[in-house]
Amino acid sequence: MKFFIQVLFLLIVHISFAQRKQVINNEVTAFKIENKQDTIDFIVIDQDLTKKKPIFLWCQGSQPVPLYFNFKKNGLWMDAGGITNFDYQEIREYYHIVVISMPKTPLIVEESELDNQYSYIGASSDHKTPSIAFQKADYLENYVSRALAVLKFLRKQKWADNSKLIVAGHSQGSKVASYIANKDKHVSKLGLFSANPYGRVDELVRNYRKQAERKEISWEEANKQIEKQYQFYRDANDPKKISKYPFLLAWKSFSEPLIDDWLSFNKPIYMAYGTNDLSSDLCDLVPLLFIGNKKQNLTYKRYLNLEHNFFEVDSAGTVNHSKPHWKEVMSSFVKWTIE
């Protein structure tokens, strides 16, 4: 029996090692880092890792969206944190693009395990909301520690040019990228897309104020709803509440202001946002803070009449999903990184 257990253990170790690297759909190379606490899946968007290039780490936004969807009719389809919205072939000319899976989220997810927003709900108790495992892992410090582990692994690879490291993120991913940049001295340049300098809950407060200003709701109603957000944030900072409602953990960690982190980063920062994006309204104030602190390492690009995901918005405030601009937004950033 003891011999059988030893053989089984060796077999498990062998299988684990064998799965550490694999090519998926003839377009990416997937890696797996395993430890006692976590399994970290990530991809390099290339199947041939013989050419030495710097790393471009892309930090995706919120929700447990997998890197790959497996659709019944069309088979595997890569999302990779929204990277398919860009001309990622252009990025590949200069960099190895790396995207890390969301915590407690399989790298490849079957269509039946997705909700209508393409989030993973396969392990959810009600098949509607993210699993408890994801909720407990969905906090800023965890995303950062996972990314630091991946970057440490990548620095040891022969195909990684360690003379340069680009870290960028969209929305929630911009918060993750910001923390990585301040914790990893190897980061050369930081990219922030549709970022909120002051956290997450503040957006809800500002939204009720804007609705009152547009006369969509009364100021009495706005006042009532704003006070509710204050209480919500109190709950998100109460350990007992978090223990009972683990989804609050993300609201606590991702509502921390980022401006001090940006000001303390002394290497080049690139910030891009749309003028019709509520999340990024306060980005207009960031240049003032850099000027006041005599910092000259900020480059910013304000995209007129574009929303959070860089789609056009008409005069009535309607988003036109047939007019995307992610490719030009990212192309401008890539050109900036190689200057």
C-alpha cells in the first residue's frame, strides 16, 4: 500500500510538471505555476518562444472572465483579458505579451459555465454569481502577488529580455498594474487605461450626484443613495461583514486611492481615458497633482467622446458599439513604449 501511494505521488508530480507548459490552439503558450496556496495559469501570446523579447504584462479588468472560451459551435476563442480588441500582432513585434488568468478561474471555460457577460460561473452555488472561492481571492493584494510570482518566473526564461518590462492594465487592471510597478523594480514603464485615481466606491457616489445634476433624480434621492454608499463602504471595511459576505473584500481593496502610488513611481507613466467615462472623470485632475509635485514623468491622452472601453458615444449619450477605438488607443501606447 505504501509503495502504491509513493508511485501515485510520483505520477501526480509528473503530470503536474508535464502540464506546466502547453501550446493552445496554435496561438499561445500556456504556463502553470503551482504552490500550496494557489495555481496560477498564464499565457504568452506566441507558440514559438525562441526569439528573445521584453515582457509586456497586460492586467485585465474585473470579473472572472477566462482567457479562453470553448464554444459549442465555434470551438476555442481567445479573449485573454480583452487583448483581442487590440492589434496584438503589432505588440508582438516588440514584446512577449503575457496575460494571467483570474484567480480561481480555469484557463479554458466551457460555454455552459459562462454567464451572459462571459464570466465563469461554473463553480458557483447558484450558477449566477461568481463562486465563493473567487470572491475570497478577488482582492488587489492577491492579484499583485500572483503577478509578481509570474514575473519572477519569466525573468529566468532564456526568451525573456530583462532589459525592459512593460506593465499595463485596463480599469481594475490599472490598479493591479500600479501596485506591481511600485513593488517590482524591474518595471520600466506603466500604462493606465480607463483608470480611476480614487478607487471604486467614489464612482457610485459621483454617479448619483451627476444624476441629480441632470435632473434624472431629485437631490433628496441622490442624498439618500449617497448615504447608502457610505454605509456600504463601512460594511466593506468591517471584517465580520466581509467574513459573511466575501464579495465585499474586492470593494474594500479596490477602493483605495491610487494617486500616491502614481506619484511615487519615478519611471514613465502613460494614462489614456475617454471623456465619456464616469470611472475616469477624475483623471483630469491627475496632471495638476503631477505639476504640483514637480513630477514630469506623466504622459496622458484624453480621448474625446469615448467611453470606458473606448467606444464612441453620441450627443445623446448612447454608446455605438460599431465604432470601437481600442486599436488606435493601444497602438499609440505601444509606440510610446518603444520611444
